[in-house]
Amino acid sequence: MSEQHPSRHHRLLPFLLLISLSSAAQNHHQIQNPPPTIARFQQYLRISTAHPDPDYVSAINFLTNFSHSIPFLQSQNLYFTPERNKPLLLFTLPGSDPSLPSILLNSHLDSVPAEPSKWAHPPFSAHYSSDGKIFARGAQDDKCIGLQYLEAIKGLIEEKSFSPLRNIHISFVPDEEIGGFDGMAKFATSDEFKKLNVGFVLDEGQASPGDEYRVFYADRQPWHIVIKAVGMPGHGSRMFDNGAMENLMKSIEVITKFRDAEFDKVKAGLAANSEVISMNPVFLKAGIPSPTGFVMNMQPSEAEAGFDLRLPPTADPDAMRRRITEEWAPSWRNMTVEITAKGSLRDYRGRPLLTFTNDSNPWWSVFKQAVTSAGGKLGKPEILSSTTDARFMRQLGIPTIGFSPMKNTPILLHDHNEFLKDSVYLEGIKVYESVIKSLSSFTEPSSYHAQ
Ligand SMILES: *[C@@H]1O[C@H](CO)[C@@H](O)[C@H](O)[C@H]1NC(C)=O
Ligand SMILES: *[C@@H]1O[C@H](CO)[C@@H](O)[C@H](O)[C@H]1NC(C)=O
Ligand SMILES: *[C@@H]1O[C@H](CO)[C@@H](O)[C@H](O)[C@H]1NC(C)=O
Ligand SMILES: [Zn+2]
């Protein structure tokens, strides 16, 4: 489809130049008769599973109906909430040796909301423009991979009479975008999950603006820090030691130095953004309110500041806690601190929450080889700046790679006008065919237990 454009553009050029000034994204008309694979992607995208009111039932009905066209694929719905309002859809393609550790291909059903007025096309219309772009909330994050897994398996079975050695599971989980607590968190700790005997997981990654696919071997975990200072109140005119504000400002100086040191590593090119500990102030709370704002001639007896920290699994959580309590909020300066770790940096055995991406991990080697033989190239493995459901599997010590095969694609997750190109989507299916075939059929390490 994309090949036709040059001529079309050429003919429309004067017109396009005129309107491109006002609405750059609307220059392409809609493709009316897409091939079935693209039409299915559009159908899935048109089901709004955006928060706060995701339509999980329609999404699951759609996927289950599609799965009926894929031979041998079994499906089940799992529920982990008493209201049964957050279904999880699990497909299984049985292998010839089900005693081997299985592979799990995971995606989430939900998406973040979209503001239609900020989009060039309605976010749940899956507008397919003549330059091959499919616009929809969820096009990149992450309905693409969920359907690509199924399309790849369908293609392998139909065209290559594929028969895997180990079991292949494909999960569609709810609520990833709101923390995964009623979704993957509960699934990963369930008996159903244990029975799957999962040896390796592929989960979502991110688009790559360049020519290499991005891969992620770890997440960063958020810590929320609230520091409180107390001190003698006093008249605004008086200079005295150890006021609450003064004590808090001393802390902020120390914290700022730490932030600068981390950020300097990034600026000097020694580390990626996601490889350092990020620290950002997010609120300051102090002062005595007055009808017009704050009382100006009074030094308050309490002051408080909040910080968002993100720690990579390479950080030492104990050392960080010591630094915070001893240097950032020392009790001798009459300060207290509340540290809320939103996730663990260590797995259940106390090892850093990351998946090895070298030859010590045979799943990685097979994965990498399979991407290469499909004509793809992997970038340097990265730590994701934010978190995904992958952390729940890594917590169990299961090697988990974040991978969404989208290259030459702007990173638009959670952004307006999220889109994916048809050619990128179709190429991704081919990459998954290669990956699924290799991972499901190699015999090596029935006993490789995660590093
Ligand atoms: C179910 O799938 C079949 C093809 O497999 C398709 O023709 C039909 O439209 C689908 N129904 C729904 C409700 O999606
Ligand atoms: C801490 O509080 C005590 C009691 O109010 C006070 O005597 C002391 O000077 C304060 N110390 C600092 C460093 O603020
Ligand atoms: C693989 O990577 C891990 C983590 O960086 C390292 O500890 C380990 O020694 C490496 N193993 C090999 C065989 O390179
Ligand atoms: Zn996602």
C-alpha cells in the first residue's frame, strides 16, 4: 500500500501544501478494503479497553472468536477478583513434550485513556490512512503484540504445519496500565500459573525510532519519599537556627547534589537515563495559610517535601535506604522520612530483578538468533525507565524480555495520535514466527532456572 504514495502525493501536492499548514496529520484518506490481517488488527483496536472503563468482555470475545480459526489452540478465561469483572484470557498450544518448561507470550488488554479532541482521527476508529498508518489508542501499547502472537502461530500452523516441542501459552491480562495488581500480579502467584511451568516470557517493549529493535531486560522500580521537618516556629523577622524550613532546605541541598551526580553520568554519556537513580521533587508543603495565600511574617513549625525516585535493579536498596535516613532526613536534624517502595529490586531469592542478556541465559541466545535469522537486529539491551507486568515474572526468577517489534517507528505510547504502520506490524508477525518456532523447539535447558 505504501508504494503507491509518491504518485498520489505528487498529484495532490499543491493541495497538501495548503492544508498541511493547519492539520498536518489529516492529509491521507482512509484505506477501505484492508487485507484480513490488518482488518483484524483494526477490529481489536476499535474495542475500547481504555481506562477507567475498559470493555474487557468484548476484547475477549473478539480474541476467542479469532482463536477458533487457529487449529489446536485451547483457550480459558481466568478470574482473580470476586466480582469476576477483570477476566484474563489464556491460550495454550500444546507441545509434543509438555514436561519441558513452557514459553509465555504476554500482552495486556487495557490501554490508557485518549483525549479525542487532541487526535487527528478518533482514537478508537483505527483509521487506516493511505500511507499505511493505523491510528488508535493501543496500536503500539500493546494490542499490536497480542494479536501478532496469535497471527504468528496461525501462520506457522497453516503454512508450515508447525508442531511445537514445548507448550506455548499466550496471555491477555487486564489492568497493566493501573499497576497490574488485579491482573498479572494475581495471575503470577496463582496455582494456574504454577501449573504452566513457565521457563521464559516475552512481554511488551517499546517502539524504536531507529533500525534496531529495542529489548528490555529490567524495569526501574519507583520509590515515593516524603520527608518531614519540624522546628521552632518564629517571627518572620528573626534569624535563628533549626527552623523546620531551614532544616528542610538543608536536606534539599543534599538531595540536589545526589540528583546532579546521577544526572551528570547521563549527560556525560556514561549511563542511559534508565540506568541511573532518577530523583525528582514532586511536592513541597509548608507555610501557614491566610485568606490571600500565606502568612508572610511567620516561620512555620512543619515543612514537608515529596520525591519520586526510580531505582534500577543494579542499585543497592539497603545502601539507598541508609543514605536517605542518614543524609537526606537525619533524625538529629529533627526530620522523619517515609519511604514507600512500589516494587522490589530483588527477586524471591534475593537476586537483582533482571534477566541476563548474555550466553549464560540460553533462552536469550535462542531469542536473539531467531530475531537475526528473521532479518532483524537487536539494539543494546536496555532497562525500561518505567515499569511493566514483566516485574511479576522476574520476581519469580523467570527470565523475561520486553520486546515489541516496532522499528523505524516514533515512540507514541500514551501519546496523542498513537499509530503503527501496516508494514511494521506485518514484519513483526514474521519476527514472532521465527522467535516462537525457535523458542518452542529447542531442547537445551529443561533445568535452566533463571540465572
Ligand atoms: C468470528 O470469526 C469469524 C472468522 O473466523 C468471522 O468471520 C466473524 O466475523 C467473527 N465474528 C465476530 C463477532 O467477530
Ligand atoms: C530538634 O528539636 C529539639 C527539640 O525541639 C531542639 O532542641 C533541637 O535544637 C532541634 N535540633 C535541630 C538540629 O533542629
Ligand atoms: C552474564 O551477565 C551477568 C550480568 O551482567 C554477569 O554477572 C555474568 O557473569 C555474565 N555471564 C557470562 C557468561 O557472560
Ligand atoms: Zn503497555
